[in-house]
Amino acid sequence: HVEDGEDADLPEVIDCRVPFAKPDARVLAAWREMEGYGVFVDLVYGAPSWLSVFRERAKETGKLEGMQVMYVHSGGAEGISSQLTRYKHADLVDKGEVQ
């Protein structure tokens, strides 16, 4: 119980600070990695969230195997095309990747 100072049963909240909605190569890499796992996330909230998971996991073993993660998808998939356009203008993706 938190009141008793026992927080062992609470999930760990991890932090990832990246500029909000600004094209970022690290966020793009996380987005592509999730796509490789078959998980479709947005570039504003989803990919930065997974970037933080990857960073934290790398501190321990460097792998996601065996890790239990609960991710609450917050939507935003409809904005991926416009975000990719911003990444294209920042020279982080090729023209062919943007619809």
C-alpha cells in the first residue's frame, strides 16, 4: 500500500523527454522498430513512448524478450501522414515513405 510506503506492486513509470511533435531521428527509429514488430503507433505520442521503453530496457539487458509491457494506445494514427511529411522536410525520411 502506498500509504504504508510500500510501492513494490506499483508499475514503474519511465520518462522520455523529446521535443513535442518535432521531427526527431530517435523517435523515427522507435517508430520504425515498432512497425517491424507489427505495432502501428503514431509519431507524436506512441513512438516517443516506445523510445522510452527501449531506453529503459537497454539499461538492463538490451532486449525486449521476456518483458511484460502494458501500452495504452492513445490514438493519433490519422496524423502519421502529416507527421511523416514534417520528417521529410527535416530530411529524416525519403519522399517514397510519405503518401
